Amino acid sequence: LVDEDHQNVLFKFAYTIYLAGNYTESIPSMRSFLQNFPESDLAPETRYLLSESYLKLNDPKAALKETLELLSSEVSKINTSPGTWLYWKKRTGNRLANQFYQEGNYMDALAIYRAMTDISNEPTWTWPVFYQIGLCYEKLGMKPKAIEAYKIIADDKNHLSEAELNDPTLSSILEMA
């Protein structure tokens, strides 16, 4: 098979095992895929599925490791799709960080939220992330650090246009911060 067909077959094989609910067996298939095609446009989705598999196997530390690996990955090939990688980074990071936060695992949620700050410079992305960072610090009893996170949002408002400041989501986050 040519590389594109080979990677599609390997990914779909691993994904089928995952969909069948056999998470223990899907993990080696996903790892094999990532080893052979680390910069494929299917690699970020594979990391997401690995993270989900570990969560379903009650191994949050391994899920955290996979998520942080995805969030820190740099795509160097010209033929990859940055939009695909960005989508899966955001989805994976949000999914796990929010779950950790809801479960009271504020340290691991904080680790993911901090890694998510580098994904995009858009206020519609960074402000909610910094707000969640502030909430994590509050829950951890680290009020000065929480204030620093909220101050990033407050200071950033000076760089926004009037239209952006009138965005209901952004104005709500600014008010809460």
C-alpha cells in the first residue's frame, strides 16, 4: 500500500477496536500508528482516542500524558493540515481539563489549561483558558496566582477592538475576571 492508504488502514483498524470497546487492545494499535505516522493528519485524533482509552481504563495519568503530548506537538511537515491539528488539540485539551476540574483534580486540570494557552492567541480562545486557570488556582488556595491569571485577561482588553469587547462571551469573561 502507498503511505496514505497504509495509514488509513492502520488508523481505521485501531479505531474499530476502540469503537468495539476493547480499549486495552486498541492502545497498541494506536501506538503503532503514531510510531509509523507521527505527523499524519490522523495523529492528533489518534492521541485523542488514546487519551479517551486511558480514561475508560481508569488511568487518568496516562490520559494526561497523551493529552500533554498532543498539546506540545509541533507539526513540521508542509503537507499536514494545521486546522485539523488545532481542532484536535482544542477538543482533547478541553475534554480532559474540564473532566479533571469537575472531578476536583485541579492540579492536572491546571497542567492542561496551562499547556492550552499556546494553542491560539485569539481572545475567544485565550480568555476562557486563562479564566479556567484562575479558577484552578482559586480551588488550590493560591489566590495571588488566580489574580495573575485574571489580570492577563483584564490587561488584554486594551488590545481589543470595540466589536470584540462587545462580544457577549468575552465581555462576560472580562466581568467575571
